[in-house]
Amino acid sequence: MVVRRNKVITAVFVLALATATTSFAQKPNWNLKLNTTRTPVRAADMTSPLGKEAVSEILMGPTNGNNDGYVIMTRMPQGAHGPALFTMPDEHLFLVLEGKLNIQIGTEKFVLDKYQGASIPPNTAHEVWNADPAVAVFVEVVAPGSNRDLLSLVKPAKAAPVANAKDMIRTPKIPAAGEIKAGLNGASYAARANGSPIQMRIDSTNPGQGGPKPHVHLFTQVYFSIEGGTTVEYGLNTYPLPKYSVVAIQPGVVHTNFNKSTAVERHITLLMPEPTDSSQPFDIEFERKGAAGAATTPPAPSRP
């Protein structure tokens, strides 16, 4: 009787261990940390020592101030991987800023160079890793950010062919320094026109140039500086936006940006989401005036 009891206990223990092992094996291998800066501008951590694993920093997302999606900065050393082949219910965008990045979409594999990326539609199996000696630095955008728990969006997947996988690779036409004209020079990366719910582009400006006059949007707009640095007017405040820092401009906030440096600057611009009504202006100009005057009381209606 004692022997049988021991066998039952042993069997239960083995089953529990197997269940725990399976659960652990399915946990996404994604080393995430949260940026907790409490100002509109947040700088990515580029100085912390990097070991053998990739580190992804959530600069903005539903848990720290941007309800319309995640903006993530990832540093990945040689030999490191992101989560094993997986799907997400959200759009997943990648843009390489330094080094090279390997990506698998379905069963096809690609190598992304600087300023190349991928626009992965929802529920499409993919994974990334770095086989190059140089550290890969890249931006990830997950939109619309349908859960405050980012890891809960990651679902294990099996490799299967994906139609038109090569069309998900993006190479925006970024102008060289000598080709930049006055004002913003936008290079389209993703938009509703090619199936993405958000608009993503790379804007370039020369010194002394910038965006439109102060204006507002009905959607969230994000600037992420990737080369040089620009200056952002945000409400009544002005902030420098140095390389690898981000600002989320909430709907209704008056803003613009201007290159006050002596060098070319480039930044990622995100419209989250891109408006569906193209007949309405994206930018609504806002006129700044002096001090507010006293409110006037309308006259009472006269009686007959």
C-alpha cells in the first residue's frame, strides 16, 4: 500500500514537473524593460552594458503614456534572438538603425541593413536574430497596442509559407544630405495605402528648417530622433530631441519641430493611427495669441 502511494505521488510530481517545464518553454524569450521617465521626452538607454542577450526598452506604450501602441528600442548582440517564431494580433514594425538584423517571415529569411525594416501584419509568424558581429540596434512599433501586457500578445507559431513575405520588407527612399530640400523631406515606410493602420515615415531636415506652423492633431503623433537632433515645441514648452529619444504628442497638443542644429537631422514620425478620412486635414493650424482676456457675459435676451 505504501509503495502504491509513493508511485501515485511520484506520478503526480512528474506530471506537475512536465507541466511546469512545458509552461516555461512556452514563455516568450523577450527581455523587456520599461522606461519610467515622467516628462514628454524620453531618451533610450544606450549606455547600460549589454551581455549576450538582447534588451528591449519600452519607451512608450499603454503602460507608460501612449495608449495607441508601443514604441520599443532594441539592442541585440551577435548570436542573440528575440522571441522564437511567434504571431501577434497587432501590427509589428521593425526599422534597423545600426548593424544588420536577420528576420524570418513564415519560412523565408531575410537580412535587413541600416534603414531597412519589415512591416509584419497581424497574426503573421515571424522572429528576429542577429548573426552579424556588430550589435543590431532597431526600433519596433506594435500597434494598436491591444493589451497592456505586451508579452500576452506573443503567441508561439509554426513555420509555414506566408504569401508575399518579400513584400513585407521595406526600404524607404531616404534622401542623401545633398538631396534634402527646404522643409520636411518625408520617406514613406508604412501607411494605410499599403495595409498598415498607422503611418510611419522618416523625415529629414537641413539646419534652419522644420515642420509646419504650430498645429494640432486629432490623433497621437510620435517623433523618434534617429540622426542629429531636432527641437520640439510641445504646448507652451520647448524640448531638445536628441538622437535616440522620443516624444508622444497627444491629440489636441499644440506642437511643431525645427532643426536648430548645424547638421542634417532625421526622425521617425508615427501617426497612431493614421486617420481614415483623407478628406480632412491631418494638421490643424493653431494661432497663438497674447494673455487671455476676461470672459465676457453675453447680454440677456430682451423681452418683448
